Amino acid sequence: MTDTVYHQTTPALAARRRELAPDTHHAFNEFSRAVFGAGALDRRTKQLIAVAVAHVTQCPYCIEGHTKLAHREGASPEEIMESIWVAAEMRAGGAYAHSTLALHALDALDALDSEPSDQSTANLEVRRQAR
């Protein structure tokens, strides 16, 4: 099976993107250079962060590109994999942390159910949905 969901980037596609929006393309490239240049964080660390973020955003182009750049900046395969595990934990942790929202919603329903009322079940459902 040679078909893929994500097409390969080619020099022709890169040129087309540049031609269709040259000023924006240039500004984005300058922004990227500034972000990934050495600063408070070294270039290697920034690329490891990018590998992790690319996995969270699930961008296959970013995963491939930043993995190669991280390796080129001196990151070991073990460091790259560890950054991916950090991303996985953060993604899973986000779901766990957001359980707070579900628990608050359940508490609100419990409070609503415990309110004294002689209203019908249908009216109770309407009140629940309104919250």
C-alpha cells in the first residue's frame, strides 16, 4: 500500500507556498529562526520540546522534521524517546486533570437532585439541561 494520508513535502510544494504568500512565508521563517535559535534554552533542548509538542499536536511533518533536527542538534535517540514519553504523560494527564469538570458536573446534578421539589421527572430533566 503506497497511499498515505499525508503527502510528502516536495521542493515544488515549498516553492508554491512561498509564491502564494511570500511576505507571510518570510515572516514565518524569521519567527521560526528566532524561536529555535539559542537563547535561555539551547537549540537541542528546544528541538526536544518541539518533538514532544509535535506528538501532542499529532503533526506528522513536525514529528519527522523536529526529530531529525533534534538528532542533528545532538539529542540521543533515548532523549528523543523520553521527550515523547513526556508528551504522552502530559496528554494523558490532561484527560485526568479535566476529570475535575466531570466531577463538578456530577456534583451539580447531585445538588439539583437533592433540592426539594414536587416537579415531575420531565421538568427535572429540563432544569438539568438548562444548567
